[in-house]
Amino acid sequence: MSAERERREILIATIADLLDGISHVAVGASSPIPAAGAMLLRARNERTGKPPVRISILGSQAHNFFTNGGIELFDCAAQGRVDAFFLGGGQSDGQGNINLVGTGDYPTGSVRWPGSFGSAYLYHLIPRVILFREEHSPRVFVPQVDFVSARAITPEVPRRGGPYALLTNMALFDFDREAGSFALRSVHPPFTPADIRENTGFAYQEPEVVRETKRPDAATLALLRGRIFDELAETYPAFARTMMQAA
Amino acid sequence: MTSALLAATKKTSAWRQVPAGTVRAIGGESPMGGAVVFQTGFVERLVERLARQTGSQPICDSMVVGRHSHPSVAPWHMSLTMRLPRPVLAAILVSLASPCFAESSNAIPVNSPPAQQNSLVDMLALMSGHCKTLKVAGRPYACKTVAFAHDDKGRVNFAVAVDDPSDENHVVSFSGENGKRADDNSYELSIDRMLLNSKNRPKVDGLPVPAAQTSIGTCRQTGNFAARKVNDVTCSATDNEGRTYELLFVSDGKPVSVRRIRQSSHSIQDPFK
């Protein structure tokens, strides 16, 4: 469990780093790790005197200023008042497209997922969309998605939103919007660049020297294991309890 | 896997394309565009403009050297007028990147004197890529360009031309001495001052002279100028007023443009020793 806790803590701290500089981040449902990352950023900014961060965690009473759920989130995004958001997908490809519908030929595919919902809309509007998917495998990261729920790049349509990074259990990628492709930024311990190559179904850029993803320092861990998991327990009690028990 | 760096198995270029599928090692230049900060001919225009200002001839590409202190090509026309005064460098970077000087700006208040002007840049490296993070006094900015400048006293500046619509002369430099290389691909510089330039600074020869703000911080560069490959530069510093400065620059894979402007003495801290 210790390794699992450490893995999650690296992801949370990495998300906080990726969000650095934003004013408002929204987190969708069933996303405890992104929510914890947003809370960590908020707490860190408070401690260091940086500008405050507003976080909107769907499903939370305490950490959400919306009173009408997703409708307000969509309005807020269209007004340019949401700086960052998280999207995942049953499949993602090397062009940053995501598939939330299912595998195979639509509509006769054998696997069906929840659906695109507002992913395409938010992908166009929110400048810093972080693609977050814990499972890092060739079945998730495919050369081309079977169904495009949300396109990352639309040269024919001007947009301010789009993917910023891809974070998985194994690695962190940057997304280059001009090139329309991912570049490996760092690899989480204990994985190696070879592990990433083996488990990624799409093409990407790899630097000659690949960094190891930074581990959270002692102060960050103290903040996480104290205030952050306490705050998180309101929305994600089971996750917070598991993390605190492991600490 | 305790090492901070995970060396890739094949070292043929700064970036390589990993194709879809399993382990396959293919060399090649990155097609990544990113926010390209240097236009074609940027360096040439920079030195030409400098030469015009100093009355000298342009510095020629034949002066470019690699890792060694002794140029592989004879440094002809190595006149005094071709030296780059360090404080002028940052202003030049911006003035060439954006020739417009008309708008007003809100400069960061500084309580330090202008940076000393008695040192000369002897080596300049221009890196192509984009700033994932740039914060000046805690405020996020985009950047236009990032340069590494080494002067004849051993001081190194990571100069960042800030993409600030309100100030075309906005340049911040992370400045320090005693840079060290942990290995061929890792360079670390302790920051002891920030050089802050804006269009409101006093001018010398028509170019604003930056203020030096005592600071504490670190810059880390991954890559190797000798191989003309830099992957990224991360800097973090806090000045004596409590303002924070952060930089995460990521290369787009294009080779670094290294210019040795004048021959300098050997220095063990010099990453090009």
C-alpha cells in the first residue's frame, strides 16, 4: 500500500505543479486525484502568499461555488472564467483526441462508455486541459481513437482551449498544439523510458535525456497528509481514508 | 531508479520520435514546432544590430566554436568593439525580438542599483523552444526567447525576454556565478541576483540598463551546449523583497545556437571548459 500511496502522492503533486499559475480550476465527478491536486495548489498558494486559487469540485458542497452543477460550469467556461479542467478517455490517441463513447465501429461496437457529455465543448474553451488517465497501456493510448468525442486540434476553428499535458500512472507528457503531438516530459519512478515506449500505442517525442518525475518534498507531503486529505474527505471519503491510513 | 535523470538508450539527437507500438529506437530531429521563439536569422540580426551600435562589423558564423575554449576557426575581427556588455544583452534580446517601444508599462519597483557594466559577454547561447512556466514577481507571463550568456568574469545569466504587451523591453535574467556540472547533461547555477529590465530603466546608449536585485535561487539546465542540445531549463529564485521568479523552458529540439563572442580564460565552473 505504501507504493500505491507514494504513486498517488506523486500524481497529486504533479497535478498541483501543472496547475501552477491558474486562477480557477474545475474538477469533474469521480476524480479524487485531480481534486487533491487542485486543493494542494490552493493550500500551497495560501502558504506562500501567491494569488488565491478558486477550485470547483463537482459533487462537493464545501469546495464548489456553483449552485446549478454542470450548467454553471459550462457557462463559466464559455465566459473564459475557467483556466483548467481535467479530461480522460477510454481511449486517447497521439493527436490528443479522446474517446468517451466506446470501442469498435459506432454504434455497433462491443464496449460502450458513459458518453462524450461536454468534453468537446470544454476542450475548445478551457486553455489548460489536463488529460488524466491512471491506466497507461496500449489499449488506452492508441494510434487512433475509434470514436472522436473531443478533438484536440481544429485548425478550421479558432479556439483557446485544448490539451496541455497528459498525466498517467507512468509518465507525464506535454502536448504541443502546433505539432499536434505529445512529448515525454518525465517518467515516474520506478518506470523507465522503455516502459513508456512499450505501453504507449501512439507515437510521441522523447528527449535524449528523460527526467524522473519530481517526488513531493517533505513540506508537500505534510500538507497532503494533513489538510488536503481532510478537505478531500468531504467529497471522497473512501479515497481520503485509504490515503490517511496508509500514511 | 533513484537517479534524477533517466538516460535514454540512444543518444543521436535532443529529441527523437518514438513510433506507435513497442520499443523501437529511431533517431531524428523533432518536428515539434511549439512556440518558436527565434525566427530564422535572429542571431544574425542580433549581432548585426549590435555591430551597428558599436560601429563594428558583424560577428561572423566562422567564430562559432564548440566545447573548447580555443576556437576551431580563427576568430578574425576580434575587436574590442565586438564585445557584448552584459547589461546590454537583455535589452538587445528584446529590442530585436520586438522593435515596438511605444506602450506604457508597470515596472517592478526595485531598490537595487543598476547592474555593473564592467563585464563583457564572451559567450551567448540561444535556445529554441517555449516557456511552460514564466513568472515574474509571481505573475505569469509568456516568453519570447531565452538565452544563456556567460561573461568574462565567470558570471552566467539565463536571460528571458518576457512577452509583455505593456513593455517591449521587459527582460528578466537569472544571474549567478559558480555554475557546476554534475555530469555532461546537467548544469546547475546558484542564483544570487535577478537582473530586471524594463523600458522605464535608465538608458545607456539608448538601451535600458537592468537593475540588479539580490536574490537566492537555482537554475538547472539539462542538456549540453557542446553537443548543441538543451532539453530544458528550470529556474526558481526569490529576491530580497520576497518576490518570486520561476522559469520552466522546454526546448523544441532545435540545436542550440552557440556563439563564442570572445575567447575567455579557462574556468572549471565554465560548462564549456
